[in-house]
Amino acid sequence: MYSIDYVVRMSEVGKKIRQLRKERGWTQEQLANQSGLHRVSIAQIEVGIRKDPDLSSRRKLAKAFGMDIVDLLD
């Protein structure tokens, strides 16, 4: 089982990804094209279905946003 803190942290990752995407005026499809991830994966991360994107996915998202992976998770 995951701790409550872990679950809350992971749902915050999805919220941050959505916020960054919207700030850029991107659709989920555009972020998918920029990151190389599937649009469904992005949707699942944003709404919290996929609470723990793997390191590879996090790197791709950070690169798409032009930021360091650490900044993506802050």
C-alpha cells in the first residue's frame, strides 16, 4: 500500500502537468506530440488514474516543457 503522502504527491504531479500544459495553450494531443507519450497516458496522469509515471515518462514530459525533471516535480 502507498502512504497518504505519496498518493497526494502523485496527484499533485498530474495537476502540475495539466497546469503547465494549459499555460502553454497545448491540448493533450499537442503535449503527446511534444513528449512522445500517448495522449491517453497524459490524460491518465493528469486525472490521477496513473499516479506514478515512470522516470522515462517524467523525463519526456520535463523535456517537452523545457525544464529540468526536478522542477517538474516541485
